[in-house]
Amino acid sequence: MAEATTTGHPAREYETIYIMRPTVAKEAAEKIAGRVEEVVGREGGKLTQVETWGRRALAYPVAKQRRGVYVYVKYWGGGALVNELERNLRMLDDVIKYQTVQTGGQTELASVSVDPEAVKFEAIEAPGADEEQEYSLERELGLVDSPDAPSLRDDSYDEEAEVLAAVGDDEEERK
């Protein structure tokens, strides 16, 4: 990276990963993406790369969520841009976690080239039926029946009849 000169606006390279709730609506995700673009533009930065990583498992529960929609954003700007972007992400209810890291040295913002294809936010898909069922402590402990398992609370099961049949079998063996 080239060192900043006094004629241009010095900028540093940053990357931010933010995680949205796994149930985020497409419209809400687009609103968040629009807010990110707007903040970077308003604060005099440049977006250089945007990647939607999709729904993934979290390393640990965050805001009672076990999964999240990950979005990776790479941009050039100053410290004020990072502060404003994080302030905006903090205010959005659908964003449950974010982290920003400085990755590059200092250079002139005018010398940064941007590929228009690399900065397009991808639309997220709604969670499908094959998505992993929501985590719950009751399900993990086996207190809630899973939809594909046979129910133990079946009314056709007659415990008393089974016990009497077992006792009858024991009496026949003794004779």
C-alpha cells in the first residue's frame, strides 16, 4: 500500500462482518444493505467488496439465536466512517452482531479502484422447509416430541393392558 500524500484524502482499508437474525425478511435485509451503502457514501468512503455468506450456524448463541445471516463488507475510509457505520448497525434490530477490522495501510482514496460487480448486495432467500429446526432446550432434553418421531403420548397405548399381559405370561411360565 502506498503512503498517504498531503494532496488527497488519506483512507484506510476496513472490513466489517455483520450478522442478521436468521428470520430476517428480504425487505429488511435490503434496508440494512442500503443503510450501509448510504453511510459509506455520506462519510466519504468507498465500498470495494460485498459478499453475502448466507445462513450459517453461530459459534455460540447470540440474542437467543443459534444461526444468522452473515454479510461481509470491505471498504476504504476514515475512523469517523467506522464509528458511524457501527452506530447505524447497533440501531438496527435485525443486526445481532458485527465486527470491524482494519486490514490495510493508508492510501489516497482517489487511487482506490472499485469493481461495480463486487459491491452489489445479494438478495437473501427466505428460510426453506429443509432449514434446521429452531433450537430449544426442551427439544434437546427430549421433552418435546419431534414431528417425525412416534409419539409416546399416543392414546391407543394401554399401559395397564401391557402390564397385565406380562403378568399373565409369568404365571403361565410358573405352571
